[in-house]
Amino acid sequence: MLGALNSTSNDQEEEDLLAPDLQHHPQQQPSHSTGFTSHFHSHQAIHMRQLLISCAELVSQSDFSAANGLLSILSSNSSPYGDSTERLVHQFTKALSLRINRLHGPGSLLMMMNINCPTAAAATVTATIANYDIDPSLQSCYLSLNQIAPFIRFAHLTANQAILEAIQVGQQSMHILDFDIMHGVQWPPLMQALADRSANTLHPPPILRITGTGHDLNILHRTGDRLFKFAQSLGLRFQFHPLLVLNNDPTSVAINLPSMLTILPDEVLAVNCMLYLHRLLKDDSCDLRLFLQNIKALNPTVMTIAEREANHNHPLFLHRIVEALDYYTAIFDSLEATLPPKSQERLAVEQIWFGREIVDIVAADGENRRERHERLETWEVMLRSSGFSNVPLSPFAYSQAKLLLRLHYPSEGYQLQILNNSCFLGWQNRALFSVSSWR
């Protein structure tokens, strides 16, 4: 096991997430039953889904009185503590209520429904939607999500394998540019792999530099300290460079990237974008294209990208909410099938992490809308137009992802697929996340 790498209040959580090699994990636990039929295929669930869509239609027509009437029905048939359908309806009802309050002015509906916004009071709806600072509750939810669901670990593991295979044995120095590094939980397994490969090939491991972006300098420094201590334990030469994103504005990174980063001679560059690119999208793609062009000018050896497999960036509100209903139905069903009914971690992740995303997709518009997820086919067009070419993920990357699911998330519902040289993780027949590699 890895040693204690953190001195904050999240010591044990973060230490557990800096996971060792897969072969050292406990034996596979008995599989949870998935009950192949989704909750949204039951009569009641279909009815609730149609009510949500009807309510969204009324909101889009500015018929707020009728919409509030449907929201009252939805509220009485939902709960944050019920089954996956009831919990999902609760989140969408809350988001629709916030949208009505933003468009029509604050009213009594939120208080009547006893709905609290995940990041602020209901009276400050606009500030709530725009508030994307990394607060303690979001940090804790990120760590919990990384443990209770395979989504983030799948992305990290698959991206790490692509990076490892892109870096030649004997390379003397490598630099990873990690956008929104969070707690840095992706990198200890890669460090371990570099050390193991060095031991097997008799080539010294490369000097490793990581530049990590983030919104909180203290968190960045703590992340760097943990990674440095772990690198020392492996005998790796390591440097960490924090890159602060001011005002939680990823656009500034796109514009100023060439002046913010130094690439040393004989140093290969790997760029890592885990659930990041969608934040650069606005009502147009100008900032994203500038970002990609600046990255391409750095001539990276590899660029790894993970994104949600959903189109939550459609300009029409009704299209977004229908797509979001289908997507988060699969997310909530997967959590329902793989965690105990009373799981507090699941409750927090659904209400704070995914609840925040649903509020953004449903209630926000214009510059305030940040969760602009796109499907891989859209990212492919943008990447190729910026000069990138796809690097096929190896069969070993696919095998490692399968092993991750088998050892830690042994539910029959999770599905892996290699398509167009990229790897997809889904629930039942619905793809949820994709990982791809570019250069």
C-alpha cells in the first residue's frame, strides 16, 4: 500500500485513492444484481419522466403557473432518499424550480417544496448556477465518487496507460501538463508503473515534472507535496509546478498558455484533460479552438482526453433536458445497483456532484452554463481540425479497464467498448464516459 501522503482532514480518503497496482487489491466481491430493466422502464418511472418533459415544455413556453403545478406533483412523488427514480426526479425538479425562479423571479415554490440548492441558498439562484469554486463539499464528493463508482478511475487508468505507452523506454525527462489536477490521484499509479518499468528494463526512470492547474493554490501545494513524497518513496526524480487559474476562468488558460509553460530541452510533453475540455465551450467554440491550437503548438507526444458521452450543449433547452434525463438515469441506476440502499456516500455524490451538474444543464443559460458536455464524435471533429490525429488505445489498456471493473465494481451492468480507437464505459446499453488519445 502507499504510505500516508497527506496531512489534511481528508487523510484517509486521499490515501486510499492513491491506489497501488491492481494485483494488490482484494479479491473480487460477489456481484450485485443489476435487474437489467432500468427503473425508468417501470410504469411510474415513465410517467414521471413524461411529467418532467411536459414541465420543461411549459417552462420553455413561459407558462410558469402550469409548470409550477406539475412541479408540485413531481415534488410529492420524489425524494432524495428514495429509489433511483425518486432521487433523479428530485434533482430535476429542483433544477427546474431554479430555472423558473431565475426566469420568473423568486417565489414561494422552492420553500414549499423544501428544496435546497446544492451550493447556495435558493434566493441567490444566479450566483448558485455560476458558483464553480472548489469548495470542501465538492472536494469530498470528488474523493467519494472516485471510490464508489468506476468513472474517474477508469478515465485515469486508461489515460495513464496511453501516456506510459507513448513514453519510450530510456526517455530521460517527461513533463505532464494536467488540467484541473484536483488531488492528483491519477499520478501515483503512473509513477509506480514508471518505476517498475525501469526495474524491468535496467533503464533509469525519467525525470518527471508535473504542471497541475487548479483554482486553489493551497490545494495545489498540498497535492504537489503528496506527489513529491510518493515519488521519493519510489526513488523517482520529481518536480511539481502549480498553475493557478484565476477567477475559476479556464478561458484565461487557453489565451495565456504559451507564456505559462516552460518545456525543457529533451523533455517530452504529455497533456492530460480529464473531464476538462467541455469547460472551454461557450455558445461558440472559439476558446476551445484557441486552446487546442496552443496545445498543438507545444508538440505534445500524447494528449489524453476523457469526457462524458452526452450532448448537454445543445442550444435548445428541451433537447438538453431530454438528453440529460437519459444520461443521468443511467448514472443513478448504476449507483443504485452497486451501492447499499442507505449509502451516505452515494447520497452526497448524487445531491452535490451530479446534482450540481443537473442544475447547471437545466437551470443555467449563456455564459453561466459550464457543463457543456459533447459526445466523442464532436470532440473528434474539433481535434482533427486543430491538427491532432487519433492514437489507438492498446488492447492492454482495454484489459486493464476490464480488470478494474471486475475487481472493484463487479456489477453486470457496467459495459466496456472499444470504438473508433477509443474506449467507452457505460451502464447497460448507454455509453457514459469516453477516453481517447491524440498527438
